[in-house]
Amino acid sequence: MSKKDNRHEKKRNMKELLATMFKIGCIGFGGGTALVPVIESEVVYEKKLIDKEEYTKDVIVANITPGALPVEVAAGVGRKVCGMPGMLLSALLMGMPGTFLTVLLLILINSSGIRVLQQILFASAGVTAYIIYMLIMYAKGTWRECRESGTAKSGMFFMFLVFFLTSGKELFQLFGINRTPIFDISTIDVLCAAFFIIFYTGGVFRWGRVIVSIIITVLYCLCVGKMHLISSTVVLGIIRLTMVVLSIYGLRTGIEGKIPFSWKSLKRLIREEVCWAAMFFLLSLPALLCFGKTLAFAGRGLISVVISFGGGDAYLAVANGMFVNTGMIGYDDFYFKIASVANGLPGSILCKILAGVGYILGCQSGGVWCGIFVALCGFACSIAASGGTFSAVVYIYERFENLQIFQVLQTYMRPIVAGLLLTVCTSMIYQNMSIACWYFWPLISMVLLTFGIFLLNVFWRRRGVVRPLQMVLFSAAASLIVCNVFASIP
């Protein structure tokens, strides 16, 4: 291929990459984990920008990295397709639509009430049904891949084990059970338990190690589960230390003498970190000029991203501690404005919440434009901190990825993610049912609407008559019309 053709190919790939990331950012309802199959469908199968193995690696790294998962996956895909420019721009475009809409709706709510938010919620019910369809298809594809690779039994074991351990609260809410589930552990705790089992056993069935790993995992889940049947922090600390020691013991034979080092890779990491820092500074500059507390806000924002594991719901708790409990922002502004708006819009919860907090702070201090500039600073915090930590973890992961144990991890990462996505499905069904509760509609009405749009997407996909974006728009339009009809009935 000539240099001219090569430049033309890179330019075309960059256009496709950025258009794809922006589109996913616009339709990305359901949180970070829910976007894993959506991004895969677009970049692996639809556009063929990267292959499945490369995408799986990005998902693995994003799941063990704090921050906004869809932004991290987008950065990883962009890095492989178009280098550092693709990495930065992909991350920005993935988070931009939801952040822009969050700030826009906060402006409209401050001036004209919550009517606009109501229409967003009505449309999001249909998009939620489409996302549920995508998640079910991802789980189905996982089962098919496990069967083809000869890991059907173990793969399905991991998938349903993860679903069982993480879905307690969602299932109890769905069926109206007013009790605390025994387990219902967080995403990061599930990943810790799964990685411990994989690292200790090496993916090889040996009775001794399997029994030990099961006993320790059960004890760990009893400690970190919502019911806290084992409430001693000392016991939890001992169990965690045991898991670390046994994981290292399981890894020891594969690691000795096989860890590569490259100055080129290290220099690339440094360049990437400098790029993330420069992007943060440039986007935060307007806020620095108009808002006196920008550094305090940005510092808390960056820290909140770096310590945020476990998805959007977990970040709400982190942001509450950083901004609400410290008196930086009011409880009502945070939960009744920012959180409500963010939950009804596409994109990363983390990006939307930080931008929303920035807007409220800036608006209270210097008006709408100051609010917009500080929201931009919050957005910069979410993107730069997520991208910077992702780059660092990628560097570490690449030192180990050729070891056999990490090949095993790649094999079982998809079933683990599929189990998390099944939990997201139950949560999204409950989310649609909550809309019925807010407007005093029969619950069965939203269940039937969700199921009907789900079946409509199944029909469309089997017939192959519409593209994914059209499916999203049709789903949103259908729910918007039906919900407005419900709302008009006295």
C-alpha cells in the first residue's frame, strides 16, 4: 500500500471511529457495563475497526480500572485504531452527548420546570427496552462462544454465579420483596472474587484448589454482601489477605522470567499521560478564569474518579461523600436535579454527575456561563482521570497478557461480563416499572410496553430490515407516544 493510500485509510478509519463513538454516546442508555455489547456490535462486527480479541482486552482492563467504563473502552479502541489522537477524541466523543444534554436540561429545568425531563424519561423507556434486547443477545452470544470453545459448562457457571451474586437487590425490587438479600455484592467485589478463583486455580480443575477457592469465595461474599452475615472487619481483612497470597501463589509459575520490559512502551505511557493532563488543563482553563473554587472542585473530582469502582450507582455514593457531605453542593440539588437528570440520559453516569455538579456550583457563583465553564471542568476531570488510569493499567496488563493465566482470564471475562449484564437487565426492567409508579400507572402497563418493544427489536433484527440506530429511534418514538397516551388518560 502506498503512503497516499495509507494516509487515506487512516483518515477514513478516524472518521468512522469518531462517528461511531459519537453515535454510541448518543444512544448509550443503561450505564457503562450495558454499553459493552453496544460498542462491540459497532466497532467489532459493524465497522470492523478492531478484532474481538483486542476488544476483549480493552473490556478486561476497563473492568479492573476505576473511572468511567465506556470512556475507557472508547479510549482503548481509539488507541488501537488511530493512536493517541484517536484515543483522546474517542473518549471525548463517548462522554460528550450525555454531558451536553445533562447541562442543557439543568438549564431548562432552572428556567421552565421538569416537563422536558418527563419527555426524556418517556423516550428512555423504549431505549431501555432496546438495551435489554442487546444485553440478552450478548448473553446468548456468550453461550454460543463458550460452546464452540469447549468451555460451555465452566463459562455458564461463571455467568450465572456472577448474576446470582450481584442481582439480589434488583430481583427483590422487581418482585416487591422488602428484605435485604444475603449477597448482592458490588461489581468490584465480584471481579475480585472471580479473579481470585481464576488466578488461584489457573483455570484448571483440581479438586483441592477448587474446594479451597469456593470456601474462601463464599466467606468473602458473606462479608461483603448487603446482609453482612460476617460483619467483622478483621475477618474480612484476613480473607482479603489470604486471597491475595493465594492468587500470587497461583500466578508464580507463569510469571518467573517472562515479564518483558520496553523503554518504548514506557515512553508511550508517559506521552499518553501528558496528553490526558494537557486535555484536562485546556478544558478547565475557562473555569479557572471565572470560578474561584475551580481547583478545589477539580481536585475532588479527580480523586472521586480514581477511587470510583463498581459503576454508576457506586459513583453516586462517592460523589455524595465528596460534594454533598462536605457542603459543596446541596442535597436537593444533587439528588432531585443532577441525579434525576443523569439517570434519564445516555452516557456515563460519572461524566454526567461531575458535569452537573460543576454546573450547579458555577451557576450559583457566576450565572449560566460560569456554570457551563465549570461543568466543562467537571467533564474534563471525568475523561482525563478515567483515561489516565486506563493508560496506566493497560501498560501493566500488557506486561503480563502473554502469560497463560491471562489467556484463561480472557476466556472467562466475557461470561463474567455477561453475568453482570443480566443483573443490569433486571435493574433496567425495574427502572421502567418505576416510571409507572411515579405517574400512578398500573405496573403491568410498563412491563407490557418493555416486553412489546423488546419483541419488536427481535423481529426487526431477524428480518434484517433496519439498522441499530433506526431500532433505537423507533424504540424511543414508540415509548414516547405510548407514555404520553398513558399520561393523558385521567
